[in-house]
Amino acid sequence: MYQPWLDEIADEAPLHPIDIVRDILAQVESLPRLLEIHYLLREPGLLEIMRVLGSLPEDERQRLLGYLAGQEQKRLQVRQSPAGTLELEFMDEVSFDRDG
């Protein structure tokens, strides 16, 4: 999604908050979707995660989206490997703890 640079909009007349909300609503296409986004952004830490994911190069973001799309019905878990990297791991409904 294109986000204008501040210097590009500095010379424009300030927008009224209602105009901003209407523009956002037009882009998300429905009020329920806008409310869903609003409530999701209130989750602690989610905005920071979204900022990092939004900064991924397009090809890496598409790879991640493709992977996540194939795992819809599974529970996501994050593990830290001994090397210090984080791993996304999807668990089936019935699973066991590998560490125990």
C-alpha cells in the first residue's frame, strides 16, 4: 500500500478527520472490516509486528502469505532455537511437546 511521504502532503490543505475515515472505509470496503482492523490493532504488540511484516520485501511477504494461507486451521506457536532464531511452528489439534 502506498503511503505518501510527509513532505509530499505538507503543502496540501489539512484533511478533516471525517474525510480520513471515509477514505479508510472506502479502502477496506466495509464497516465490519474497519472495526475488525481497529480491534486487532488494540492487541498488545500487534502493531509493531505488522510494521516489521510490512517492511518485508514483496517477494518475502508473498512467501510468508502463501505459507500462512496453507495453515489456516492450525494453532501457531513461536519457538526460539538454540542458535537464537525464532521459528514459526503450526501445531495440529492434537500435539505433543517435543521438549519433554
